[in-house]
Amino acid sequence: MDKNRKDYKKLSLHLNVVFFASLFISVLFVAGIPCIPIGAKKSTFLMVFGIVGTAVGFYGTPLMWVYYGSLKKSMTVLEQIFVNGVTNVIKLASINNLPEVQMRSKLNYMIRRGYLTDVIIVQDQIVSTSEGKIQVETTTAETVSCPYCNAKVKVFNGKGVCEYCRSIFTVSEAHQNESARGQSAR
């Protein structure tokens, strides 16, 4: 994927901010628990910090990590569109194991937030509003093994992104690796 795309940069930045905020709130929760009894003996401020940190962490940690996971899924959808060339909403829904209605909702959310720019959804297709960025999909999917971690990956238009190790590869690389594995197994 072109890492200079403004939508990729925006989502990547937001993803990093949410990751560090989630991590901070998780640490706040863990650190807040021992601050309560220690603060009760030594410092009122430390005890209040412990209570607030524990409460914010207890409620905020799961919410932030779920939000982070949702953003990671949006990054995966962005890669499926721009690396794999999947522009059919129904195929995107199938690849991501989502109902079509949820995929449309996710795509509309990504467009509203600026994570997916210069496109519109026309019937079942994601179509570029500026020339030459996205072509209407006409190819079918192929499942291959990732050449790096051997996970099964659906590949469109000759390129794939492994959802496990995040490697970007071509179908020919995957086939070469599969034939090399087959020869070494003999």
C-alpha cells in the first residue's frame, strides 16, 4: 500500500494514538490498585490517585482496546481495497466475515472519518471520485499460503496482505514458496 496516501497516514496516526492511550489506561488501572492501600496509610493524594486510576482503568481499558481493534480492522479493510484491489462491497463483507449491512456501515464510517478518501459507494462497488485510483473489480479471489508465515490468505488481483504477519506479497511469490516447500518435503 502507498504509505503516502493521506487516508492511510490519517488512520495510521489515529491507530498509534489510540494504542498508546489504551496502553496508558491499562497501566493506570494496574498502578491504581496498589496506590489505594499505600495511599490510605501515607498520602491522601496517592489514595485518590489510586481510586481514580482504578476506576478509569477498570471502565476505560476494555472500551479503548475494543476501539483499537475496530481501527485495526479498518486498516485491514483499507489494505484490502488499495493493495488487493477489492472494490466490491459484498466481497469485502465476505472476506471480513461481516454481514453486507455492517460492511457498508464500516465503509461509510471510514469515509466520514476521512480514513477512506476520494471514493464513493455506487450500488455494490467502491468507485474512485478522482481518476486512476481504484478500478472496478472484475477478478476473482485465490487462496494461497503466505510465503512468510504459511497462513492461508485470500488474494485478489495478484497481491495479498497476510492478516497474521502483515506481510505484503504477490501471488507469484506465494506460488514459488509453495513449490519450494513441496520440493524440500521430498
